[in-house]
Amino acid sequence: MDKHELLAILPHLPVIEVSPKSVVSSFLQRNANTARAYESDLEDFTKFLGLETTEQAAAFLFAQEQGNANAISISYFDHLKEQKKSASTINRRLACLKALVARAQLVSLVRFELKIPKMTAQPYRDTRGPGKEGFLKMLAVLQNRTDMKAVRDRAILRLLFDLALRRNEVVTLDVEHVDLGNGTLRIHGKGKLHHQTMTLAGPTKDALKEWLKLRGEEPGALFRGFDPGQLANRLTGQGLYVIIKEIGEKAGLKVRPHGLRHAAITHALDRTNGNVRKVQKFSRHADVKTLCLYDDARNDEAGEVSSLVSE
């Protein structure tokens, strides 16, 4: 298309609005979980400012000069610390503001970037989870039960532990992602644009096979809720959290879905004699340094040295 052809169609192109409202709207065009988290973060910031809507909060922030904007973020930082929010929560909420301003900067709505303080987080303080023994206790809670809910929950437990799946990776599965013939499962991994194919171990494959017999193989969500009014709806992340929490309580444990992933990764390190590189393929951690935190917690090397020092 030459210059004259381009000029000829320009009057017919839609006018793109650039405003705090449009920036907030485009900023929240993410996957459902991230959008909910960012929306919650923006609502908290809006409440801190004493305003009514996130658009008003964004407009207020965008209207500031660099120094004032930084002062506001520091004041918000201090406010979150006073509320005794965790380091990870504080860092996420401030990172949300920084990303929002960066989005506005792209469309020339602001001419600054936020300089935000950051707290040192302590990630994966408990990387062990309930352990393999705890997982087996949870399976025992469902033992000998053949009702539809129990069969579904067994399949979910197997995916969380046998494949170390994240909660969102489980609830976003569709029937089409399961290939029992080839013994594989396609998942939408964290931060990935495309699906990843994983091999199913025997017990995991059997659990999914039993579930699909009862569920049927019509297209749609692999796991659905059983609460009234949700029978035809995809199981939510919160719903899965409640399932694992309740099964854990019946087994005498305090468990969350990510705890089963922790347990699986720690058990994998035990079974491979701490082969971090091999287990990284299983855990799908982008950075091997994160996996090393699991290995350190598993071995408790600091505790071992402490014992030696105290002798």
C-alpha cells in the first residue's frame, strides 16, 4: 500500500480513545486470574486514595509530576506495611501500579515512570508441603468411594501431585487436552503462550480414565462443580482450593493445592538424589534458582551446620 492509498483510508479508521479509563481497561486485558489480582490491587489503591473508582485513581496518578507520583507510591508502600501486609503482597501491588503507569507512558499519557521501593520477600518459606505420606492420606480419604465427586477429586489429587500442576493449570483443562491413547496431557503452563504436553504416569492415567467414564467425553471443561447451580460450570480455582482444604482436614492435615505441588517437587528431589536439572523439567520452573530453594529446604543444610556449630 503506497502513501496515497494509506491517506485515502485514514478518515475511515476508528478513533482510538486515549484516557485513564481506556488505559485501565487495556491494562486489565489479561488472563482471568491475573486480571482479578490486578483489579483487586487497583481497588485497594483507590481505597487508599479515598476515591470511588479505579479510573479516578488512575487519572489522579497520571496527572502527577515525577516527584509527586513517587511520593504517593512511597506513602502507599508505608500504608501497606502498617497494615502488616506480606512482602509478596506489597511488592505485587506496587508492581501493579508501576505496570499501569508504564502502560500509560506507552500512549504518552504520562512522561514519567514510577520509582518504587521493594521489600525483600521470603518466597517458598515452606517448600515441603504435606509430603508423599500426606498425599497418600488424602487419597485414603477417598478410598473405596465410587461416587462421581470422589472419582473427580481423585483425578484432581493425582494431577496436583503426580504432575505437580498448579491450581490454574488444573481448572483450565478441557476434555480435548487429555489423550488417554497416547498417555499424554496438554496444559497451559504459567507464563506460556502455547500448551505443553506432559506424559501421564500409570496411576494418573487410570484416575483420569475413571473420571471420563463418569463425566462423559463431550467437549468442555474437564472438571466441573457439584454445588447447586454450578453443575454445568467449570470448576473454579477457589472451588478447587476448597476441595483440597476439605480433603486435607479429613486426613488430619492443613493443605492447599500449591502444597501438593511443593510436596511433589520435594519428593522428586528425594527420588532423584537432588538432581535439580532433571526435576526442573518436571516442575517447569523457569529459573533453576527457585528449585534450589526446595533442595535447600529438603536438606536443611543450614540446620545441619547449626548443629555442628553448637557442638
